[in-house]
Amino acid sequence: MDFWQRCGFHLLDRAPDGRLLVTDDYLRLYYVRPELAPVAESCAAERRLHESLLESPRRAVGDAEIEALTDPDARENYRVMLRFRGQLLAAQTLEAFYSGLFRDDVAVPPPFVHHTVEVILRGLLEGCDSGLLARAAEVFFRQQRVSVNDGAVMLADAETVNLHAESGSLGNLGRMLREVAAPLRSMDLDVLDDSNHMEYFNRDERRDTALQINPGLPGSLALCGLLERWVGHFHGTAVKVTPVREIPDEDWIWHVGLDVEASAMLNEIYTGGEVDEERMRRIVGLFRMDFTDAGALQPEMRGAPVFLGMAMTADGSLRLKPQNLLLNLPLARRT
């Protein structure tokens, strides 16, 4: 199955180990983004610079060429893009570039970071025939809108919900979702499960399917599968991830929050702090990660699980930080 065709995955090459290599065509994908594509008001110098980069995507650009642009926004956009390009090309692979972002104090526009995650995941899912896995992968790089209704925890794409609310295609319900985080009814967006998941591949770019992530349901298990692939790809170690309803005190030695809210709450609870009931209700997912090779962990952690958590914000949003799984696992060695 092919999907996410616009992300540029097919423009990349593969290294012998399967990791992704930047090509000239992949760089061109960034040059034609709205931030850099010339508009009617663009000066001649800007048009020349843009055309030359499309012709030779890796060519050096001097400060004088940037200063020659009459539009200050265009000057800044080119500086950001060229700095980003330099970081991409300095890294051996796209994965190395992404990992390095969080070990160094480097400013990269968030949309570029999210796009990088999308492309890496598309590579991880090459050959995938599960719409559930592909939809679960969206949670890693697209903000989600969470609804909890009659115990069902649903994830819907936040941008799609907002667009539908603005256009009126979800009616009054859509406006309520946007303004007061009202529950999302399953009739508004198709909820993927084992019976209809292949439909995802007919509408992947529309981002209009929902995922139910209650423990043990197909959506939750798909998220577990993505977490396993992500850790295995970046750390070279096999893990088994399973959804849980709570973290047993006797097993709780290490945890990783998959977003800002979950990180704060898990840290507070672990250190003996009190988290009120209303805030606790924002936790929408707990997972247990077991390592197949105990030697992959620090000595004091061998044989112990790592617990993961996801939590929505007060307004019902969820934005994962998959980089936390690169930096915060108790591994014996870093990759």
C-alpha cells in the first residue's frame, strides 16, 4: 500500500542499514514550500535565487545574495531554510539529523521537525497493509483532538476538526468541539477498527478518520506497534509494548511521558506529589514497555519494565513528543 505520497518519502534514498538519505529532489520539496516559493511581489534577486536553488539544490549561498532580497520576510525565510539544509546535509541520515536536534541546542521550525517524523515513519511503514498502524502513526507528528464520551477515548486530527468546524460541515457540534472541547461523536468521523481499516488508504491525505485508544482495542494495539517500531529503529533493540490501565507501585521504577502533560503528571506522582482527580482524568493512555534483551538496559533496570504515559491538555489536545523515546529510556548505551 502507498500512502502519504506528498510527504516526499519516495524522493529519498536508503542507506545499507535502511535509514534515509537526503537527495536533491528532497531538498527541492522544501524550496517549493509557500515560505520560499516566489509570489507576484518577489523581486528579481529572489526569483534568481529560487531558480538557482531548484537547479542546484546544494549550492552555497552567500550572505550578499540574501541581503539582496528586498523583502525582509524572504531574507529570514531563506536564512532559516539554509540553516536547516546545512544541518540536514551534515547528518549522515535523516534519522541522525532528527536525533541530533534534541542533543544540541538547534532551532528548527516545528513544521520541519514534524515533517521529518512523518517521513521517517513512512519509511518504517513501507509495505504496511494496516490502516490502523498508518493512522496510529499520525499521532506521532500531527496534533490530535481527544474526546472521552461514555468511556470511549477517541483521537481525531485537530486540524481536520478545526477546518470542519469553521466550514460548518460538522455543524454546531464542530463549533463546540473547537471552542469548548465537547465530546466527538463517532458518526462525524469514521472510527477505524479491524473491519474497516483498509479504508484508510483511500483517504489518508484527508486526515478524517478517528482512532479509539481504550486499552486492548485495535487503535491502542496499533499505537503499541508503532512504539515498538520507533524504539527498535532508533535504538536497535526489540521491545514489547502493551496497554495497561494503571502502573503498579511495585513495578514502577522508570517512566517516560510521551507528551508534556503526561511527563509532568507522572513525575509528580512518582515523587509523591498529589494530582487532583480532574487532572488525572486527562491521562488517555498508559503502556508497559518490556525489553527483549535485558542487557540493553542499565544494570539497575535489567528485567524491569518502562512505563509510558499520554495525557491531553485541559482543552482536549494531544501533541506527542516522540523524541522522548530517543532521550529518556534507561539504555545501557546511546545510539
